Amino acid sequence: MFDHIVAILFGIVFPVMAVSSGDVDDTILEQLPPKKHLFYTNALTLVIGALIVITSWNFAHRPWEDMGFRPPQISTSVLILIVTILLIYGIDIFYGLMNSESQKQKIKQLSYMIPMNWNEFKPFVLMSAAAGICEEIIYRGFLVTYMYNIIPFSEYSGYLGAAIPAVSFAISHINQGFWSVIKIFLIGVLLGLIYLESGSLWIVICLHVAIDIISGMVTVLSKNTWED
């Protein structure tokens, strides 16, 4: 029963809240505290979310290995999925660099929630680590496993188990824009498949943390280049 409540919370309630929050206007932006506090608060929120999931798992006396806390099984399919994620992300970065005006506009719109200089990048790294660890525990370790187990067994169970949590994962990032949601959904599906194929959280955590940190680095480097 507790599992269903947690699944509804992270799979439905939080994404709906993200959609209903709307855009951040200039009046709100002027009232925001220093960005480092936003990064620290987001990191703490993610940790609390992961602790809720871990508490639910522990309450049911399930083995931690079933959540993915075990060494990964490396196979050809896992390697192909990893390369696919890296290609998608690499193409996205390349496209942004080749379309500097579009990238400038995007960075300006998201400036309240992304690092704009190296001082802001430091606390952003902490938030990136928290996001990579905690979101993978929530969306892959818990929700993918949850969906995989409640979907009637078929040849598509794994795909649906990876895709449905990826929808919630992507919608929760709606504040980053429509195309970012599409990209995050694709990456979320691939992360879910890597988790299922490898049987472990470690690969997806490392990929997620690396993607978030590199995103912040690219933003700061791009902004510095435009200002030179």
C-alpha cells in the first residue's frame, strides 16, 4: 500500500505540480534569494525525496539489490544504450554551440536556475550530484522497478517499465522548456533500459551526474565566450 502512495506521489503529484507552477515572471525573479541557496534547497529536497523512497523500500523488507544497489552487469546492449545517450547529449551540445543566438535566449530564460559563472557552478555541482543520485533512486530504482512489477508480463514490459517513469521524470523538468522535456524523456527511457539491462543503479547514477555537471560547465563556458 505504501508503495502505491509513493508511486502516485512521484509519478503523478509532483509532475502535475511542476506543470501547474507556470512560468517564473520578473517580479518573482527579483525576490529570489542568491542562486546558491536555490541549489542547496533543491539538493535537500531531492535527498528528502530519495529518503522517502528508501524508507518505503525498507518498510517492505525488500533486498537492496532489487533496487539496483549491486555491481552492474555489462553487456553489449548496455554499452549500446550508453553510447546512444552520449550521442544524443553530444548532438544537443553541438547544436547549441552552432546556434548561439538560440542558445543565448535559452540560457537567458533559465538564468535563474542554472550557473552563470564559476562561483555559482560550485554549489551547482552539489545539486547535480544530489540530482544524479536521488533522481535515479526515485525514478529508476523505485518507479521503474514498481512499474515493471505491476505491468502484466509481456515482451514489452521492460520498455513500458522504463518509459512510464520517464514521462513523469520529463514532465517534472517542464520549467526547462518543451524541447528539453522531449530530450529528457528520451534520456529517461534510455536510463531506465540501462538500469533494467545492467540490474544496477551505478551506471545510470554516474551518467546522470556527469550529464548535469557538464551541462553547467557548457553553460558557463558558453556565456564566458560570448562576453569575450
